[in-house]
Amino acid sequence: MTHLTQEIIFDPITGSNQSISWRPEGSLRENGSTTSPVSTSRIRALAATVVASFSLHGAPLHTIAELASSKPNLYIWNTETSSSLHHQLSKLPNYVASEFFSSARHSGEMMAHNGQMVRHEDMQNTSFPDNSLDLILSTEVLEHVPFPYMAHKELFRILKPGGVHIFSAPFAENTEDDIVKAILDPTGTINYIGEPQYHGDPLRAGGVLVYNIFGRSMMSKLCEIGYRVSVYEVLSKPMGIRGMGLINFIATKPLRSGKLSKQ
């Protein structure tokens, strides 16, 4: 029988005190779970980064709930549909959440999942218009995208000037170049570099393939696209944010920038 350690934390998503459970095994960043809807140390770290980002140029904020209340007209796209962060933001009128179902599907298509209709979006080729979003959220998604810098260019296109993509992804901070784990060739064949690596996924029982672990060169590549990039390492015992490698990135589309348009 697994023994769970209980703890009361201040939740940066809802602004309430929450009971969380720490499992004795597994990484801390994927640990410290609330009950339904779920948040983990990693999800709360992303939320804290969002709050910090929007506090830089306005009144100080402490929670996602405060952000939603003070900026109700933000246009937001979240690339997941299950966490407590999603449930908090889903109250906003201009909020869109999606999952990736299959490369055979078209972005913007609605798919049946767990008794609900869920929007499909491919980060490499989305259905959003140019300059339409204030905030894009992704956590542990980009490592599963075959061509991640194509995705970053696409997100640059759909962000408004001044808009931000706040994300986490596996990051090898002591490595310069990205570590390539798999390559998708033009024929659609996946070529594995070493043993295939998979991460858990709510849509796929067997997990989802890892294509890349990102190195320091990711930041320079984002700057070449046109972003300004900030890096946050987030740890907070009162918020139940623990674990090595809780690094989040803020990629901002400058107010004045060259435009990428869908051809």
C-alpha cells in the first residue's frame, strides 16, 4: 500500500488553500497532486510563471483567478484540457483549449473524447488567424512535436504583438544543442535515435513519443524567429512547487516585429 504525505498549500491557480498528496516514488515535478481537477507541482509552476509575467507590466497579481478577473478579455489558447489551470481559465469568454489527436485530423476540428467534444490543434499548423492571441500555454508538449521550431514560428504568427507563449519542455541546461531522440522523415517514417522514449499521455494508453530534449541553443533559435525570451526557475514550498528542473520559458512577440503570415 502506497503511503501518501498530505500537505496544505496556497494554490496559485484558484487562490485557495488546497490539500495535496505527495507520493514516495516518482519525480517531484509530477507529484504533489490535488484531487479533481488535477494540478501537480509542474502545473502550479506554470501558473505561477503566468502570474509573474502579467504582473510585470501592471498591478501585482497572485493567482490565475485574479488574472482572469482583472483581464477577462484576454484571448488565450491552452494546449491541454484536463488540469485545474484549464478549468480555471475555461470561465473566460475568449479561452480556447485543445488536444492533439492525430496528424490525419485538421486543426480546429472537434473530436469526441470522454463524452465531450474537444478541439484538435496541431501546433505546427494551427487554425488561428494572424495576430489573434494574447497568451498561449503549453507544458511538456513541444518535445512531442516532430518539428518544434516550425511550431514556434506558427505560434509567433498567431500571437498578437506583445503576446506571450509561456511553456515548459524537457531542458538539458548543461547541453548546448538539442538532443534528438527521433526524426520524422518526408515519407512519414519515424527514425529512432537510440531507444524510443515515451511520456504519459491522457489520450494514449501507450504514451506519446519524445522527439527532442532541448538544449541551450533553443533560446537563440527562438530569438532568430523574433521572440524575446525569458527563463524562470520556479520553486515554492508554500505553493507546493518542488522538484529539480522546474524551468519555464516566456517567449514574447515584440510590439514591433516582422510578421509571419500563413501562406
